[in-house]
Amino acid sequence: MGEHMQMGVAVATVNTPIITLMQQMVPPAFLGRTFSVLMTVATLGMPVTLLAISPVVDRYPASLFFTVAGSVTLLMALAWAWVVLSERGAPDLNVEAQTIGAS
């Protein structure tokens, strides 16, 4: 029971920053298309993953599967966030000087 709760918390913890980053980085005109593709891939991925993983879960405890899946999900989200944040330019905090100089 505890593993299920941990998995739920991990998914919520990972999905929130991913969706937030996507909303910030994807141009507004492409948000609908981007999230449509994301949801389609996620929906198709569930049955395919279950088919691929079911023989493994038959041999090992299900809690091990949830622990590994949650850990991989968290690591991939952290890696993705690191890549996105490293590609982002530093914010220009000198906005006031730019508007004064432009006048």
C-alpha cells in the first residue's frame, strides 16, 4: 500500500514541473498540439508498457516494479529539467536600463 502512495506522489511531483515547463517554453499557438501529442503518446504507452512488463512482474514482486518505475520517472524528469534549464538563457534583470536607454 505504501509503494502505491509513493508512486502517486512521485508522479504528481514529476508531472507538475514538466507541464509547467512545457507551458512556459512552447509558444501559445502550439500548446494544444503539443499537449495533444503528449497525451496521445502517454495513452498509447500504457497498454504497450503493460504488455512488455507483465512477464517481468510475474517473476518479481510488483512493489519492485513500482519502485523502479518511479525512480526511472523521477530521474528522467530531473534530467529533462536540467537540460531545459541549462539551455535557457539567464534572465535579463536590467530591464529598467533598457527602457531608459531606448527613450
